[in-house]
Amino acid sequence: MRKEYDFTNAKRAKDVPVLAKLQAEMAGKTRITMRVDNVVLNAFKQRAEASGGSYQTMMNEALSQYAQGLSLADVVRKTIREELHTA
């Protein structure tokens, strides 16, 4: 059974402060649907759980590094420098 909705008094998201804030926070990002191998997804989820981070953020960072043409050696060097700096 389909219910009809009345949107005559609806407001645009930009006119609702909470929704406007969410939109601003999401600027520069696009929601997509993507199939990923279970092994890859589980690896990111395990790393995220161990570090207390978000697997989606980690995946985004990995894709960003790939898009920038960073090699594994570049990433390892950067990570070592960051770890040495914080130690």
C-alpha cells in the first residue's frame, strides 16, 4: 500500500540549519556504490578497529595516495617519518 506525502510546506536542506551543516561537511565528497573484494574490505576493517579509525576514511586515503601516484615505498617513508616525529 502506497502512502501519499504532502510536500507543499517542505523546506530545502540549505534552509534547515542542521541539514545545511551536514551538506557543508560533505562538500567535496560524492557518495558511490562500489564492489570490493571481501578480503580487502576485511583488511581495512581490521586495521580501522585496531587503530580506532574508520575503514572508509582509510580506504579513501589509500585511493587518494594511489591517485597521486604514490608508491608503496613513498607511503612507507611518509609513515616512518610521521612515527619518528611523534615519538
